[in-house]
Amino acid sequence: MAVYEGMFILDPAKFSRDPGAAAQQVADLITGHGGTVLAARLWDERKLAYPIKGHKKGIYWLTYFKMPGGNLTALERQCEITDEIIRKLVLKVDDRIADALVQHALAGEATVKRSTTTPAPAAPAQ
């Protein structure tokens, strides 16, 4: 099985209502097509360069997964008809760097979780 990097642009309105469900839907699509999610995390929320399906902003969701190459076409087709996914880009990762990319994504996921749960430090008194 090959390792793939998927960048999914999610609908920000649906993501803000239930972030867990929107992210879980991406994972369910991958596992439903015979894949295994290695790492998944929120990458960023950005203004789009041009409106896509009426959206001016998008939630960028980064996912690394393993999947048989023959199932990739079906996954991409399912992403196109899923309302929560505005756009997607799936790239095959070179086997020599796959582990490093997954570890980097997992470290970034831990940093995001830590920054959202840890209060910001107080400003120094002047």
C-alpha cells in the first residue's frame, strides 16, 4: 500500500458547527475505501483566492493515509460529491520520506492541541 498526502478544503460553516464530525467524515471516507489514516490535523483556515462553490473561506485539513492505489479513484470521486469537502488534492508520498512527513504532521497536531488548551502567557508588567 502506498502512502498519500491529502489536503481537503472543508466548508467552514459546517466545520464551525461540528468540527469533529466534519473531520471524521474525511477519515470515514478514507477507511471506507480501504485506507488507513496515519495522521490528520487542522492545517489552517484561509481566505480563498477565488470563490469555490460560493465559499470565500475554507478550512484546510491535512491527512496522511495508506491506501491501495486502485481505490484512490473511487475516493476522489466520493470527495467530489460530498458537501463538506469543497476541494481536495491527493498526492502520492515518496516512501523514503513518508515516515518523516507523518511524524511531522503528528507533532504539528500535538502543538495545535496544546496551544488551544494552554492559556496564553500574560504580558510582562511595565
